[in-house]
Amino acid sequence: MAEAENPVEGDEEAPKKKSRKGLLIGVMLALLLGGGGFFAVYAGMILKPESEAGTAEFVPEEEVVTLPPVAFVEIDPLVISLGNGSGSRHLRFRASLEVEPQFREDVTRLIPRVLDVLNSYLRAVEMRDIEDPSALLMLRAQMLRRIQLVTGEGRVRDLLIMEFVLN
């Protein structure tokens, strides 16, 4: 038994466990500081929007800006049969042109040309281009440019698409 009580010189002591006190203190400080920061923002002590700053400033009402004069020319609805690879699919298209008021009659007289340009362009567009959700912006820009070429620069401001349906 004497041997069990006295360790032999060759035996090493068991390794000491590392203290977790530093890790525990770090976690507690992080939680405390995070909670304090959340409360300060939530209560409006810091990073408060300017409109809620509590200052009693006189804010004048915004003046209503008058819109420039505008006129609209309705384009007859189009039903376009799409190419051979699409089966028996059709595109229903309805739009209006935003025009300068003084050119309304001129643009109205040119509607047959506008219809021809739109019909030709939409017939030539690939089916994959029409089915792409983001393609409508590109198609709209292309159609507007073609309409402006037919009607003359400065007459048509915008193309407003009312209906663009594949069936």
C-alpha cells in the first residue's frame, strides 16, 4: 500500500482542466452589450430617424406640381399568332400612346402604320423572349423606338401597355 500512496517518479500528473471562466465572462458581456444596444436603438436613444427627433419644426406643405399637358391615343387591340415552333399560341396586345397634345391628330392619322410596325415586330420576336418575365421592358423599349420612328421624333412620349397576354 505504500506504493499506491507514493507515486513513482516516472508517472506524470494528470493534466489540469482549462478554466472556462474567461469564455463564460466573454459570452455574458456579449449578451449584455448586445441587449443594451438593441434597447438603445429600439427606444430611440440612438439612430433615431430625423422625422421622429421630437423637434417642433414647421414643415411647409409641399406644393403640388402641375403635370405637363398630355394626351392619349388608344391603339386597337392586336391578336398575333406566334411562330411555327409555338404551336397554336396567340398573343393579345393592347396599348395606348402618350403623346404631346398638339400632335394628337397627327398620331391618330398614323395609327395604321403604328399597327403595322407593332404587328411586324411582335410576329418576329422569339417565343423564349416573350415568355421571359423581364423581357417586357426590353420589348416595350423596342416597340416605343419603332413607333417614334414612324410618327416622328417628339410626338410620342411613351408606350403604355394595357394588356400583354399569351394564350
